[in-house]
Amino acid sequence: MERGEYPSLAPIGYINDVRIKSIVVDKKKAPVIRRAFELYTKNGSRLEDISNFLAQHGVLSSGGKRIKKDRISFILSNPFYIGLFRYAGEIHEGKHQPVVSKKIFDKVQEVLKERGKPQKSKNKPQAFCGLLHCGSCNMMVTGEYKVKKQKNGNVHYYTYYRCTKKRKDFKCPEPCIRQEVLDEQLSAMLQKFSLKPDWAAELRKMLEKDRLKAAQSATAFVQEAREKIRAIQTKLQRLLDGYLEQVIEQEVYRSEKAKLLSEKKSLEEQSTRLEQKRTGWLEPMAKWIKEAENLSKIAQESNLFAKKVAC
């Protein structure tokens, strides 16, 4: 374990290679496992969806059956996929090749934690739900459908938004508002914040000039990260020495070691990513300029969800 060798069966996505007595990446299943991690962080995917996704791509249990939910949860929380491994209640640094980035793995852990909380049943959310607070009582604004049937047989469907009126010490006087009216108001607001084309062009020129500066600052960060990694390595050795000399309790040793290894893995990944792409911050900036420039177009279209995201 101290050599980074996992003394057990390899998880799905890896193979126990008996020829070299080591664990290697399963070239067929590893990309599927990586995509499963990415899938779980977006589009509201559930554990059942991940199980179906794996089955569709030929990743099944050892018995040839669809992987169950509890096993999917175990796979998604297994640090083996980022180059670490858990054994006898302790986290160790493995020498095997990671198949999932630390950034994606951490995001998956956040989603698992959030979805592990008990959820209250609720109606189908409307387009602008979760976006607005009431101007009078500061309670959330919710949406609901209304159906109006006329004597001649015509049926009309409406969507209204209204204050939830959950504040007990205040009687909220605000009426409801039709979705069409609210849409017009939000669209008008988006138009005001839209980035002018000539401003966007000037910002892109400035962005190009900053590429050299960004490369220099990234180099400095990489050097700083390497120094921090060396410091963590020293701390790990001191921690081990203290544990072997029985100065540190086993539980404290395991807990602190896990924290240090996680921090080290994050720094290593950040350092590698910046060395490969030294202008990492410029891409989000360019994306922001494009989105800000497109606000006017979004405001004129009928995609309510896009307007909510923009708002």
C-alpha cells in the first residue's frame, strides 16, 4: 500500500494484469466510466440513469446483470478513479492511472451529498420558479397553471406567478401576474444589460493582449503549486513518523492523511492543467463576452429557461 499498489480486485474500468502484477486501465470500459461521472453532474441524472447508461454501453456486474443503485453510488464515490484508493479505512496514494479528473469527482460528491438529502414532493416547476422574490414581503414567487373553460366549450390554459405569502407577520398585498407579462418585463431588463457589439469587439482585443501576461502568471502559479506539493509531501512523512512512533492516534493519522492527499491531488491536477493550457481563465472570459453579447437575442426569443439563466 505504501508503494501505491492496491492489494485487491480492480474496480470496474480497470483490470488486474497478472503478467505485470499490477492494475491497468480497461481501455473499453474506462471511457464509459468517465462519461458516467460527467453525466451525473448535469441534466439531473439519477443513479438509475447511470445504471441504464452503463448497461447500454456494455458495463454490467460480474454476474452479467444491470448494476444496482447502491453499487452505482459506491462507484461514483470511489476515490480509486482519481488515483487514490481506500483500504482498511485509510486513504492511500495509488500508482495507477486516474480515469476521472479531481474536479469532476468533487462535483459528483457534491451532487451525491445534495441528492442524499430528503426531498419534499412538489409540482412540476414553472419556467421562472426559483428566480424571483416578492418585492413587498421578500418571500419566493411561485408559478401555477390555471385552466379556464368557457360555456362554448373552449378551454384556455394560463400560467400565473404569485407570491407564496408564507410570511406570518405580514399580509402580502401583491396580486398574481401572467407569465406573458412577466416575460415582457424580464426581456426588457435583459435588453438593458446586453453588451454592445463594439464593446464586445474591444474586449476581445484586450483579451488577446492579455494572453502573454496570463502565461507568465500561470507559470508562477505552477511553481507555487509545486512548492506546496513538496510541503505536503513533507507533512505526510512527518505524519507517518508520528504515527509509527505512537505520538499520533490512528484515527487522527487517517483523517489528516486523507485531507493532505486530497489537497495534493487537487494541486497536482491544477498544475498539470495550467501547464497544458496556461491561459485557462481566458476561455471563461471569452464565453462571458459572447453570452453578454447574446442577451439581446435571448430577450427576443421565446426560450423562457434561457431567459431565467441569463437573469
